[in-house]
Amino acid sequence: MSERIPHWLEKQSEVNPHHIALESPDGGKKTFGELRQESRQMAQALMKSGVQKGDHIAFLSDNDLNYPVFIHAISYIGAVVVLLNTRLTSAEISYQLKDAHVKRLFISNSYEVKAEKASKNLNTAVQKVSELPQELADEYDLKRELALDEVYTMMYTSGTTGKPKAVMHTYGNHWFSAIASSLNLGLRHDDKWLMCLPLFHVGGFSVLMKSVIYGMTIHLMEKFEPSLVNKALITEGVSHVSVVTVMLQKLLEDLDGKRYPDHLKCMLLGGGPVPVHLLEQTADRNVPVFQTYGMTETSSQIATLSPESAFTKIGSAGKALSIAELWIDNDDEKQPGEIIVRGPMVSKGYYNHPHQRDAYLRTGDIGYKDEDGFLYVVDRVKDVIISGGENVYPAEIESVLSDIPGIREAGVTGRKDERWGEVPVAFLVSESPGTLEAEEVLDFCKERLGKYKLPAQLHWVEELPRNASNKVLRRQLFSLLDQED
Amino acid sequence: MSERIPHWLEKQSEVNPHHIALESPDGGKKTFGELRQESRQMAQALMKSGVQKGDHIAFLSDNDLNYPVFIHAISYIGAVVVLLNTRLTSAEISYQLKDAHVKRLFISNSYEVKAEKASKNLNTAVQKVSELPQELADEYDLKRELALDEVYTMMYTSGTTGKPKAVMHTYGNHWFSAIASSLNLGLRHDDKWLMCLPLFHVGGFSVLMKSVIYGMTIHLMEKFEPSLVNKALITEGVSHVSVVTVMLQKLLEDLDGKRYPDHLKCMLLGGGPVPVHLLEQTADRNVPVFQTYGMTETSSQIATLSPESAFTKIGSAGKALSIAELWIDNDDEKQPGEIIVRGPMVSKGYYNHPHQRDAYLRTGDIGYKDEDGFLYVVDRVKDVIISGGENVYPAEIESVLSDIPGIREAGVTGRKDERWGEVPVAFLVSESPGTLEAEEVLDFCKERLGKYKLPAQLHWVEELPRNASNKVLRRQLFSLLDQED
């Protein structure tokens, strides 16, 4: 991919200068013309302060209207930005700064303490974005084009096990991802995407890319607050919103039987397996939920249920997007096997791990296709419990458990067992603690799960450990018990 | 561009197997699943009959539902297809067959005589598509992927002067063209594009590509018949239609004051300069006309007026599409100069003319941009009349002339003149011959045009010479006078 395209923000500002690029619930707004102006100025200030093409810099900030300004500024310079997860500890940040060879760490005001701590023993200078010098470098040096094969962003994979690795995304990865999504979901000039996921994750960041590539408005929220999100979905003319399972659950609870307006066309649901009863509940209430499959390495979605099939293929993540391919590593794709993907939105590799990638990406997820070719994601390869020679998928057990009235959430993981090798153990969050007996839970499971899938232990806990993408960290479930000791 | 994408018809047939790909006014229909099946069979039959990857073959057929089957069959083989204009003489076809090194010419039944004549002294075998052998080559050899940098089609430029040249289009040219258009016009799953332009021209062919890339229905008509087109636009749920100026005029006449329904969102108007009074008339009647600029070399549109500006920038062809760039070759882009374009939809060159292309394409068209950057196409460089040192643009004079009540069409070209170098001469088609005096015409012009732009002669003719794209052939205007002799 040696192809170059005109700088996408230049283009939007040329074609749609007065269209709203960003708005926030407090009434803040930026048009594409304003976003361009501010991003260019930010780029000039960054360059004056020493940031150069090819530099690795990091960014640590909450979601706010200045986040996209910084992100676009980087593209005008041709630097590479490492997007830091604000929920990480300073030690974790320190690891990423070192691993990614970051020269400068830029932060919003609230992260000063964490950033100073993280960079203490490194050569990484910390700089508040709000305190950049007023002088500007020459506008002449700003990029007018984007090379599709140049690296733009790095994001560390949430890494439920092992050391996190930096996924490198090129401009092309982001561009093809946005295009593939539009070919699936369609595109209208009045689309407005509500964003309540953090922008430092690919699920949030990809919508920033869609905005500048389509010329689409983002309604940007600092964080997920169910009542505020529902209010905005209903009153702000929102057409799309990205959610993960736990958010969808909370939104439906908060909605309390009301309906979303017709302008809400798509709730894009990512972030791992979803209990089928939740999807049935949304279908019953006509909520346009499109389950999707993707990961940091695929620059967000790579398969998504199409609008046509949203209500007929419940539980499926659909089919590979237009320019992507997806296989099951099993002679019979109807049987579970590792999901393998390919496409121009798939990252070329991990920084500092040069030999990790083939032309195909082995995702580490288990899935199968039904007779019509629709993908069902079963579980993570690494989370599979092998009990008496049988594969046991935690997600299947979790789905059954969370169908039990009175259980809010369930997490399942394996425990070593002398007889069976491993056995499943369940961690449950009750809606009203003390009201549900273990026996009732097991009786419910016995009707729905084979004997070897029955949890060997049940533990009631207050909440499940989740990473910053809200995925349950199954490997940390047992540590909940340590805390209780 | 070494990028490969899954074969687009495989993809549509996987994702939208039951969606209608093609329909005809007589009720004929093909779903994407059927289109795939038939195209693959056709490919297998062609391969069995000897067509191989990389072969140059030609196709001569009217618009019908089998046209796309043949086109997609070629992509399953990886051959290159020369799309022949059915309105050409057999001598012209013969030239193209020879120039493009065509091994086999495939035809629909109606072109047998013309094809035999055209290939008489060549090594090109003629074969009716309907009489392909029943045996099929192995399905295993069909392409599963398309390489974006591989040549797929060749089309001869309409060539108002000089020998026609074959424009080579890669899969990538067509793909990026379709994507760029969708980013401008939007994309909905219920879109339906009415096609009454010949498929052998890029304006028609590009919609075939859009259909398979978007998963969109084409309502395919054999030819342009105003009353039938209007009927279909009104009753068939059509959202888009491609037209050239003369078609738009006839559609409006036939429409006779009625209105198009709301589902008609876009009349894409291409094929050269348009009289402003016609655009004003459509704006008055709320007809969603989007003027566009493009040519065979740019795989159809490269600039298009956006829906937002359709009624405010009348006469403009808009701005360069998302991934394209467009300049005026003049230090001040607000002054007329040659239009220069670049982008991944621009053809890499002409077959047999290896050194004709730079990174930029000089279009041979004159245009300027207004203060908001909107493109106005003025005329062809070659058609400019230089009179007493002043540039005179035939299109400007034609636009004034066709504003005169009673004049249906006007064509203007230059004639050598001893005093001025050249002077403009007008050829006029009257709505009712004999009712309009030359003096009235000149009086009308004198109020609107500088003296050096006034036609030195007026000729009343029955119709103007047009090429197969319906463009007026100004260089042939004088030959009308010979015929009258």
C-alpha cells in the first residue's frame, strides 16, 4: 500500500466546513473547519516544542473535545501516537512508555501525578497539552497527504495474560476499517454517532476515524452514565452508538420499558460474547442491536451482523465485512475452531515484536459458522477449560448462569482438578445478595448444561474484575477470593 | 497497490444472497446469489472455450441482464475485457480490436454482422455468448480474490479528435471510484440505481461496479426512452439515476410539470457543461440534480456537487471526491485554467501508450474554482477559440444561445478568420424551424456576450452531431454544412 490520500481533515474541512464534527452534552461544538484550524495550530505548537515526523509520543487524557484535536495534530506532523489507557497504574504506563520508545508524554491536566510517577525513571518528558508554548512552527511543514502504509497509532492490547503488546495501526488500517463499516451499516449525511467508550481504545478511536473519513458528527461523552446516555440517545438525534454488553444491560434497565426513537438506527455491540437472553430482550423491544466482532488488531469491527439479519440471527456477530475475510480453523467450519482473519484493516504487527504476524491473523478466539455462514463467537482459546478431555467454554456457562433471575453477572474460569484435569468454577454477582441458593443455581444449570460443564464451585462476589474495555478478566477471578480472605 | 480484496461478487453473494442485484422493466430479476452462480458458470464456459488469465477479449452487447454476467465472469478468470461501443462502425471496432491486441470478440446475437465485418482481416475470433459450449472448466480455477492493481477493463476514449486510446482500469480504480462516490452521496440498503446509459461507457459501467461493491440493486434499461424512464423513476422505488444533459432536458419535458417522488434522491448529471437555465429549472422544481465532473480516465466522477450544495451552487460540479484531488493550472484558481486531477480512481494510463501518464492527469478541460472552492467546468482546452488574442469558450456561447426561447440546442465552434485568427460560429436546432430570425438571436446575444464572443455566422441544422456519450462533437459541426450541399 504505497497509496496516498489527501489529508482527511483537510478534505472534510474543504467539503463540509460548517458541518458539526464534534459536540458534547454541555453544548460544546466544533465544526470540521474549526477542528482543522485547531488541529493545525496544535500541530504547529507541538512541532515548535520539538515533536518531529516519526517521533513516538504518548497521550494520556479523558474523552473531551480536545482529544480529537490532539489526535489530528499528530497526523499533520506524521508522528506516531501511543494511546494510553487512563485506567492503568503508573507502573503499567511506565512499561508501555519504555516498550514503545516514547520520547514525550502529553497529558491533560488531570493526569499530572500519574504521568510524573510513570516517567520518573525514564527519558520520557511529560508535557501538559494546555501548557504548550504559544509560538507556532511554520504551517508549510504540515502534511497535506496521508500515506496509507504509514503507522499512525499504537494501542496496547488489553492483554488478559502476559505482557501487553503495542498494536501498530497505519492510516490505511483505519481508513479501510471505516470504509468496510460504511459498506455494512450504510452512510447518511445526518448520521450522528454517540461515543461513550474511551477514545484510547480502538472501539472509541475507530469512531473518531469514521467521523473524519465520512464527515460525520460525534456526540462525545466523557464517560458512560446510563441515564445521560439514554437521554442523549432520545433527544439528540443520535443514529449510532457503540456499546459493550454491560453497558447495553444498564441502558435497558435505565430505559425501563420506554422505547428509543426511530432515528436510532444502530447500537453496535462489541467487546466479546453476549448472553443470548439479553439479545432476545433487545429484539423483543425492537432495539436495533448489531452484534459485532473485532479487536485492537483488526482496527475495531471485522465482522458485524447486517441490519437485515439483526433480528433473525440473534447471537451471531454476522459475516466478515466487505473487504475482510474470516475462517474457522476447522475442516468443518460449523464446528468450533480458532477464528482467523485477513484484510486491509488488520494491523501489520506489534511494535518490537517483528516476527509475530503472517498474512493471516490468528485471533485467539474460538468460533463457528452456522449453515448460512454466520459467525458465532464462542470464547477465547486461552480461556477454554479442558475437563476430562472435553472442551468447556466459559462463555456458554456464563450465558446460562446470567439467565437465572436474580443473577446480574457471571464469570467462569477453570481450576486444576486431579481427576478431570480442570473443572469450571463460577463467580456470581447477585442482584440482591442472600436471596438465591447455590442449589437453585445448580438445578437451573443441570437442565441446560451437560454434566461436565456444571460449575464445580460457586462463589458469590460483589463485582467481576474487568479491564478498561469492560471485558471480564477471567484469569483474575480467583484473586477475588484472596481479597475476601 | 498490491492489496487484494475478496472477490466482490463472492462477498455480496455471501452477505446479501437474496438481495436483488439486477432488475429490468420487463420483470426480469437476478439476486446476488443468482448473479454469482451465472457469472461463475459463464467463467467456466469461457475458460473451457480457451479464455485464460491475462487474455485480452472484447465484448459487444446492448444493455441487458446478461451484460453484467459476462463482466463478472471475466473477473473470475482474470482476463481483461475491452468494452466496445455498439454505435461504432465496423471499421472503428476493427481499429480497437487491433490496437488492444484482442484475441476473442464476444457478442450478443444482434451484433453478428458488425462483428464479422470488423474482425475480417484480423486474428480475432468472434463468438456469440449464447452459443458457448455447454462444458465447463473446473470451478477450482476461478478467482477468489481481486488484486487492486490488476487491469480489468479497457475503454476507448470517445476521442472527439485524433485516434481513440484505450484507457486501462484496474480493479482498484473501480473500487476506489465506487467508495469515493459513496462517501459523497451516502449509502443505504434500499438504494436502487436506474441505469439508462450504455454499460460500455464508464458512466454506466461504474454503476455496475457500485452495485457489486455496495450490494445495490440496478434497474437496468436497454436504452433511454424518456417516458419509460420517468415511469420507472416514479413507480419503481428508484433512488438514483445517471443522466447527461440532453436526457435531463427530455425527462423534464416528458414530466410535464409533475413531480418526482421523495425516494428519488439523486439525478447524477455528467457528460460535460450544462446550460445554467436547465439547472435553474430543475432547482425550481426541486429535482435533486447533482452535477458531476469526470471522464473515462477517472473511472467516472471525480468531483460531484454534494447534496448540501445542490441548490446553492448551481452550475458547479462541486468539489473533488473524498480521496481525490483537483487543481486548476493557474496561479489564481479563480481564473480559468486546465483542470488537473489525482487519486486512486485515476487510470494508470493508456494501453500501448506507455509514457502518457504522470502522477497527475491533465484532463484537457478548462475550469475554475469560485471563492468557496467549488469547481466550474468551462470547456475543453481543444475547443477553445482564440479570437483577437482572447480566449472564447464555446460552452459559454452555447449556454446563452440555448436560453433563447425557440432554440432547442446549440453547438459552437471556431472558424479561421484572417483578421481575428478565429471567430465563433453557431449551429442551432430550432424547436419549430422558420419561426426565429437570425437578427433576434444576435440581439439576444449582444445583451449577454462581449462583442468578440458574438457568433460570426449562424447555421440552422436539424440536429447536432454527438458521440456515443451524447457529447456534442464540435469538430464535426462544419461537416453538417457539407451534408446540406
